[in-house]
Amino acid sequence: MPKMKTHSGAKKRFKITAGGKVRGRHGMTSHIRVKKNSKRQRHLDSPAILAPEDAVRAKGLLRK
């Protein structure tokens, strides 16, 4: 049986932290940033920790 491959899209978008949480990016950051205030944009630029329900799916895609 061949080895399972890591999902190529997931490995570009997610990273697992040392504590086992899944780090990703916030949504709503690619366009229409004029109407978002500076504080909101600054917080959206920082990494986001995925919710536990989403983290399970992301870890499944990242499993090698």
C-alpha cells in the first residue's frame, strides 16, 4: 500500500503549532479593505487559530 500524501492546498494554508492547535489566516482580507478600519485590518493580518471543529478537518488533510 502506498503512503498517504499530504493535501497540497492544506499544507500551504495551515500550520500546526507546538501545542497542537491549527493556525491559519483570517478571511475577509483580500479586497474591499477601504471600509474596514485600521484596527480591524491589523487584527485580520495576524494569524488565526482555527476552531476545534475546523481543526479536526485540517489535521486530517495534513496527516501524512
